[in-house]
Amino acid sequence: MKSEKTNVLIADDHPIFRRGLFEIIEESEGFHVIAEADDGETALCALRDVRPDIAVLDIAMPNMGGLDVLVKTGHWGEKPIFVLLTMYDDEIYLRKALEFGALGYLLKDNAESELIACQNDVLAGKHYISPGVSRTLAESSGTSADLLEKLTPTERKIFLLIADYKNNNEIAELLGISIRTVQNHRFNICQKLNLRGHNALIRLATQHC
């Protein structure tokens, strides 16, 4: 009797690259592509409709990027395991991806050789980070991590979104909270990090994340 396969959603706005992901997954023994999307909004709708086991999302997509999809699904009781795809071995995006709940972080250049290994690892509850990104993180300073350790989980999310130049309205919408709550969290962050001045938080977030 044939064993049941793990259902995967893939979202990327480049059709040729997405087709490549499709073929890699379908040729594997344990995985099956249950849905595809070419932008973040379509991916979010598909996540609600088909409930895949794993969602492989490009960080940079029209309408809504992969990180924004993670934030939008943060309050869901049941959600898929997230793997994010990126062109860049950027520590900033890696930290955000992990903070927002991704288990996998895969460089697009390595997707052909690493995707199935990545999916096997995250399915087992392990983190999978492309080796090139791992080296970048290991060589970086601990300043960002030290700062984030002082903050609550919600404050860390807001700090990272500020680093991504999101305003209060955008943060409130992404996290599903009121603008007043965002303002209160920003005040608390400033108090904990001993920041003074209107733009001090923005400057710190963009410099260290």
C-alpha cells in the first residue's frame, strides 16, 4: 500500500522557478504539491483553503511577501510548517524569518539540491538554514540578538517590522492589533532600550537588524 505523501504549497512569482520547485517536489518520494501561488495574497488564501503541511514561500512577492504571510498567520491555531526562499544570504531577513516562525530558510541558488533535505528536516521539527546563510549568521556580531533578548515576543516582532520600515498602521494590520497597542509597545521598547527622541527607535532598528 502506498504511503500518504506530505502536501506542499509553493509560492513564487517567477513561473519558471516555480515550475522547477514543482518538479523537484513531485519527483520526490514523500511530497506532493497540493497548491501553487504567484503572490502573497493568493498564497494566504490557498493556505486557508487547502491547509498544506508545508508552505514554501518566496520572501519577495507582489502584494505580500513571504514574511508578511508569516505575520498574517501568526495567530492561527493550526498552520503549516513554513520554509522561506530568498536570493540573498541576508542576516536581517533570516532573523525575521526565524522570529516569525519559519523553520526553513533556503537560498534560491541552492533550492534544487537542498529543497527535499530541507523539507525532511522541518517536517521532523528541525530548523534548516542554507549553509551559506549559516556562515553569515555565525560570523555576525551578537548585537542584534542582545537587543532582542530584552524584549517580549510581541515587542521583538514590532522591532523587526520597524527595521523593515513599517509604520504603525502597517504593523497594526499585520499583527492584528490596534494602532494604540502598537504605540504602547513602541513606548515600552524605547524604555527598555533607553532610547530618547522621535526617530531613535527607527535608527536603532535599521542599524542593528
